[in-house]
Amino acid sequence: MSIKTYQFFCDHCGYKRFTKGDDIQDLVQVKQAAVPGGSPYIDPITKKLTTPKSMNRPKTFKCPGCGYLIKATKITLVETIPDEQTNRLNGRETGTKGQALPGELI
């Protein structure tokens, strides 16, 4: 099971914040226009004028520290489930003092 978490990070002042997306009422969102998809063209099959769809930009917010624009980065955290047979965390643990566990190749 994955937990959706977002990170706000400002390169200018070093502001960092982790959130699940439900507690961002104190941040000021900056509205931006969508990016045009391209110029209109005539479809060769239907002989009609076709306008490509515009692409939406990611939401941007003002940094509370310095005022620069920051955007949310999606972080996916994966819960580690211990293995029942060996009582280990899927091979991510080592034995005592960094040694290999008995029966494992070095």
C-alpha cells in the first residue's frame, strides 16, 4: 500500500514542507493560464478545422519564506512489510555490525 505525500521545496530560501494535500490552506496559489497545444490545422480526413487541446500547468504556490514560486512534488512512500519466515525487511537489513547473516553469500 502506498501513501501519497507531497513535498514543497524552495530552491531560493530552503523552505521545505511535507503534506498529504489537505492542509495547504495557508499557502497562496498563483493562477496561471494553460499552455496552448498548438496552432489550429485542417484535418486531412474530415476537412474541418481542428484546434489542439491546451495543457494544464501544475499548481504553483508562493513560498511563505521568500515569495518565490514553488510547486508540489509527489513522493510515494512504500510501507515495508516484514517477511514472516525470516523476520527481516525484504533483504534490506544486514546482520550485526554490518556482517552478512548466516547462510548468505557475501
